[in-house]
Amino acid sequence: MVSDVIGFIENGQIVDTQSAQSGEKEVHFDNSAEALEIIRHSAAHLMAQAIKELYPNTQFFVGPVVEEGFYYDFRTDAKIGEEDLKKIEKKMKELAKKRYPIEKYSLSKEEALEKFANDDLKQRLINQIPGEEVSVYQQGDFEDLCRGPHLPTTGYWFNVKLTKLAGAYLGGDENAEMLTRIYGIAFADKESLKAHMQMLEEAKKRDHRKIGNELELFMFSEEAGAGLPFWLPKGARLRSKIEQILWKSHRIRGYEPVRGPEILKSDMWLKSGHYACYGENMYLTTIDEQEYGLKPMNCIGHILIYKKSGKSYR
């Protein structure tokens, strides 16, 4: 299957064989970035099909390809645990052997809303999709909204591993319901999958949260806030040492140290454009009826320092 054409590049976009109109460049079944986009999209749908067969009352939201592989968000009344991931993988293999053709068809939004009238997750998704039409991919009894691209059939048994079970707020809204999310990774060959999983295991050993806790370098507190480190004595000494090395490296290369205030008048951020672009994410406060903003970056303060003395291109 390595030589099989599974898609094309058209106008800079990856399209599958179901959608291609003029194949400018072929995409073959391998581990190229273009091929993995197609492979992982189909892996997500195959996983969803397996979940649907194992847990029939499941409703699906979205299942995109992401940098670390793919995932699917879904609602189910079943209690799915990490131990169930292997069972889902096994069902995926069974479905792959049936070599279902993966077919694409289009519906108007009105038709799609009628087709999925009993699925509020699909209704929400359809209303979010721009344009007047939506595309649906079908394999066997399973079908879902998707823009693709996908493999021609489920018979391309890519090497897949379901890596993590998590929760995810519907649409990323923390005030919405919590859905179940399963992550996975897929490659065209077994060797690449094995190498990737070994890399992940090595990365776990070097996880800064694990090392920081074991070596008593820093701690976190949910009471104080997520992602806010407290440097313990050993960590504070290590940080100080690293800062000294950094300062020395800068000086060797001709950089001079300067320091500025941590907050500036909002007028400065208005002038620079930061307020317009990032204002809603800045930390603002009012002192003596004057608005100030905690600096999101150093450039404005450094420009003021640079302007202090005259400069010449000579």
C-alpha cells in the first residue's frame, strides 16, 4: 500500500481521492506530513466507529487532527476508563479488516439539520459551519460531519495507538457540559509508531513537573492558581545559577542590561497598538484615575530607553 495514492495537493490544500478534481501532486500512503493528515483523520473516524459499535448510545461532536495526533470528543452514558482503550483498538482492527469504502456526500444545512434532528451536538456543529453546505463521510453504518480528507477505504491498516482518555468542555466553554475525549496517534508503518511511543516514554522521564517534584525544585498550589510555580530553596538556587550564566552569556556577546517598570500607562499601549490587539488579555488597573497596564512585553520600555540619547546612523 506504500505506493498507493491516497490524496492530492490542489491549490496548496490536501484533498482526498473522494474530492480531487485535478491532481497537481500525488499524496502516497507513507509518513509524509500530507499523508499523515489523511491517515490520522481516518483513524479518528475509525475510532469513533469502534466506539459507536461498543457503546451504541454515544453521540459525537468533533474529531480533528492535531499536532500530537488526533482526538474525538463525544457524549456517552457508558463509563469508559483507560483500560477500555485496548478494547477500542481491537474493535478498530476488526472494522479495518472489513475494508469499508469511505464515501463522501454533501447536504444543504437545512437537510443536515433535518437528518441529525435528534442529535443536539450535530445541530450545534452544523450551525457553526460557514457556507450553505456541509459534507458527510460514511463508512459502513457509521457517518459523521467532516470536511476531510480521508483514505479511500478503512482497509488501509495504519498503525494506531490510543494514548489518552480525558475530559473536554463542549466547544471549549468551561460553563458547558463535559464531554469525553480520547486521543490517539497513527502512522503508516509499525516502526514509526514504535519509535514515537518510545520518544513519549523518554519525554515522561524528563517531564519538568515530575523532575521538579522529585528534586524538590518547585511546587504548585491549586489554592494559589494553576501553573504558578513556587520556587523551593534548591530550585531558587538553581534558577539563580542559570540566571547568572544567562547574564554572563549576554555580556560576552555585547548586550547591556537594562530594567524598566512592570506597568506603564495605558496610553503607551494604545500608541503601540498592544491595547487594541491584546487589551482583553492584559491586566489593567487604575491608580489616581489613570489606567495602567501590566506589560505584556518589553519593547515599549526599551524604545523609551533608546530615545533617551540622540542616535545617528553614522
